Amino acid sequence: MFQPLSLFVGLRYVRSRQHKFFVSLITWVSLLGVALGVAALIVVLSVMNGFAGELRDRLLLLDADARIVDPATAPPDADRALRARLQGLPGVVGVAPYMDLTALAVYQSDMVPVQLRGIDPALERHIAQVQPLLQEGSLATLRPGSDAVVIGQTIADELGVHSGDAVTLLVESSAAGGIPAPSLRRFQVAGVFEAGIEDDDNMILASLADVRAFAPQAQGVSGLRVRFEDALRTVQYMPAVRAAVSALGGPGYQVRDWTQDQADYFHAIRIEKTMMGLILLLIVAVAAFNIVAMLVMVVNEKRTDIAILRTLGASPRTILQAFMTQGVAIGWFGVAAGVALGLALALNVSSIVPALEQAFHFQFLSSQVYYDTAIPSVVQWPEVAWICAAALLLTLGSTIYPALRAAATPPADALRYE
């Protein structure tokens, strides 16, 4: 089979066992460094993707993918037509009304600031999966007129209440003439939930009708909450939602989605991922410098071969390509080994981590600090592609100087003392 001379010579140098021990050692160290750097990048970024996904899921447990906030002058039933219109949009799996108020929960002599959310239990199950989070009670007890509430675990711990206890909620309302006046009402605790997010665990859920009857003049936020088929495609679904709100809701409505509400969280994660990727890429860069050193020593060792090839008619470009082939082959073998190792680890983190914890008797994430001690991992193939591309470019760049030095070797000087 025909092969270009540069490719034949470069691959022959890679397979050659006549290198000096130190040169061979640096070759293997370079290959191992590239492999470990690529594997570390894939594993670490996959784990960070997993944690980002866990955080997103936790943040959206009790929240919605999008919110339509009513203007203050909108009547309570103004959202009915809009809700029917939104329910028919592509990608929408649920639309439910809500009302959020800032309140003060009082039990005996203890007081805790809370967020009181009024919901429709029949529609809420399409928006937030509250039932699996319940430690006590049931969401079905939040019937209109029942004065029942489901409280977060943090509130229950701070107040020391359980299902069956009664708590007093205080909300600031506006009396006649716009004078602030507190509204007080006793509610029966019908359940306790734990979401694992501090903001959600400081929430109290009640029937929407009870909240509106409790504080009709309260300064709160009300509107509609929307759940999509895929939260990651929220940006694609939002133009249709905004168009529907503009057509039926009017200019006073505000439309927001989770990518805006939680932007700070995920902006911080993106910065952390970028910095971590750059730091771990330094491992590959160090391995690339080892390739430079190895190729320089190979060039010095092969000066006679270079001179013979030049004497037989090989051009400087052929010599250049031969040594670049050698360096690229070593680098690409390392990248391939790193991708295989990294994917094997990243795709099996859920099995590897428990085995390590059991073997060495320690826990990566303490249950006393973290709500979920499992280490998630999500492999994103575009990230694997750019990791491979970056590693290949670094190894390719590392071959340029030694290859240029080999191409510039004078044949007469190399053969003078042979």
C-alpha cells in the first residue's frame, strides 16, 4: 500500500525501539500526560454538568419554568382565557394560577418570615411535584375554605410544629384610605415538605382561594405559572408565550422564565466550569511541552538519518512533515486513550464513587452538609469534542519547532564526521 515518505518515516520513528531510554521515557510520559489531562477534563466537566443539572432540578421543584405576573389592577378571573390559550401552545404541559405573599408565621412565642403561596392543588400537580417531597400529610387537604397549609421543613424546625398544629399568619394589607393594616388568620398545618433548597423550605403552601380571602388587599404577586416539556428548551418556547400574553393579557403583564430568575446561579457555574477547564487544560499543555523536548532529542539523535534522506532527495518539507507526524501520532494516541478513560469514568461515576467510599471508608459528600450525597455525572458530547480539539491543537503546535529544526539540519554538517 502506497504511503507518503513523510508519513512512513514518522510512523516508523514512533514504532522504533532504538531510542535511548531517556527519550523513550519522555515519550511515554508525554503520552500519559495527554491521556490524563483529557480524561480529567472529561470527568470533571461531566460531574460539574451533573451538579448543574441537580441544582436546576432542585430550583425548579417548586418553581415553574415561566411566570406571567398580572398587573395590580387585574381582576382575579382575568387569567382564565390566557390560561386556556397558553395550555394549547407547543411544549406547554401545565398552566396554573398562583399568588405569592410575604408573611410572618407565628407559633406560640416564635416568629419566622415566610413566603405564602396560594395554589390550585388540582392544577399544581402539572407544575410542581410537591407530593414526593412531603414528609407529612397530603397536598389534597388544601381545599378552598379548609384553612389548611403545607409548610417547609425549615419553618417546621424553627417553629417546632407538626401536622395538626395551628400557626398564625400575619400579612400586611391596605385598609381604607391606603393605611397599612395587618391581617391575621390561623391556619392548620396539614403537611410538611422538604425540597432541599433553603428558599423553598421557607415556603408555605395554601389554597389560592384561602389566600385571596385572607388578604384581598395585600401587596403580593399573582398570575400564572407555566411548565414546559423540557426546561432546557425554555428559550425556544418563550416567544410563543410572550406573543400569547401580548395578544390577550395586555401591556401590564410581565413575563419571566427560570433562565432570568436563576441567571446568577448558572452564570457562576459557567464561570467556574470555564476556569476549571482552563486549569485542567494546563495538564495537556505540560504534556505538550514534554513532546517538544522528546522531539528535539529525537532530532538530535536522527541527524544522520535526516542527512541521508536529504542526500537521497528528500525535501526540507518532507523532513518537516515526518517529525510532525511522529509528534502528532504520539499526541493523538494520548488523546484517544484519554477520551476512552474519561468516558469510562464519567459514564460510571455512580458505580465507581460508592465502591471507592466503601473501600477507603470515607464519604465524598457528607450527609451532614449536603442534601444529596450522590455525585451526578452528565456527559455532554460537544464538550468532549472541544476537549479533543483543544488537546489535538496543543499537541500539533508542540511539533512545529522540533520539526522546523529537523528540516533546517544541513546534510553536510550531519555527515562530516560519519
